[in-house]
Amino acid sequence: MTVKRSYSSTKRAAQARETRRSILDAAAELFVGTGYTATTIQAIAEQAGVAVQTVYAVFGNKRELLRQLIESAIVGNEEPLPMTERAETQAIADEPDARRRAALDAAMSRSIIERVAPIVRVATEAAASDPELAAMMDAVRAARRREMTAAARILGGPDGLRTDVEDAAATLYVLYSPAVADMLMGDYGWSTARFEKWLARMMLATVIGDSH
């Protein structure tokens, strides 16, 4: 009986994750395709193949759905682990060579930016006329800034940092910004490969200590 109950709980948890993922995927497609303001919960529910009340039960409201969509795009999956504890980040922390560490970080960061940039672009545009959404986006950016201190220390590794950790964190906040990616890959027409190599060079030149 205990085994059966455990199996049922595991199955329900898997179904809940699948439902959440379906809603997030539907929201991403609709937000990017038709805009945040024009997208209704009804449309998201229909796209995801769930009831409207299911969307509300899982996310509460459209703003919270957008916030969790951004967070999901940053981490890339549904694993309940912060970025600093994920395998990709650990690989960077464990890499003794500065150039290789910069290359690994640039590859991970470019991948994150590609996932999150379209959603952040939509959210930023909508926030211009939605004070509550603007406040939420301020909170999202503040959370990202807090993560930059740990990111800087991991990237510095055994080489340390070129500047104090606050300056290094601020530099990474700029380098990781989807707005910077939009300017270089959009306005300048850079490829993702060129952008990734630029990120690695900038990390070596401005963040990682010069012992390499």
C-alpha cells in the first residue's frame, strides 16, 4: 500500500510538472507572438490544452506567470536548483584555466540570453504602460543583480578578480544583459558565435584576474 501511494504521488508530481511546462511553453509562444497585453489567460489555457482555472491555480495571475517564465528561461529546465548549484556552473567553478573558464561561462551565458531575451523584450515593452508589471520587472532585475556577486566569484576562480567584487558583479550584469545582446546581434548583425567569443574576451579583459 505504501509503495502504491508513493507511486501515485510521483505520478501526480510528474503530471503537475508537465502541466506547468505546457502552460509556460504556451505563454512564451503567445507573449512573444502577440504581446503580453494582448495575450489572455483564456488564450494561454487553450494553447496549453488546460482549463483556465488550472492556469490560475498554478500561477495565480498573468504577471506571476510571466515572472516564472523568465526564471524558467534563465535556468533552462524545471530542476529546482539555483544557477550556482547547477552542473554547468559547477563545471565553470571547477575549471582551473582562466581562458577555458571564460569560454564555458560565455557559452552558458549566451544560451541563457538566447532563451530569455525575447521574453524580457516583451515584458519591458509591456511594463512601460503597466506600473504593476514594471514593479515586478524591477524585482526581477534586482534578483539578478544579487546573483552577480556569486557569479563573479565563480568566474574569477583561482585567478581572482581584476577589481573588487562589486565592480566585477556590475560588469557581469551588463555583459549578461539581453539588451547588450540585442544591440550586438540585432543592430550590428553579429552571429551568436561571434557574440559568445566577445563575451569570453570581455570576461578575461574586465573580470577575471590577470594572473592568466
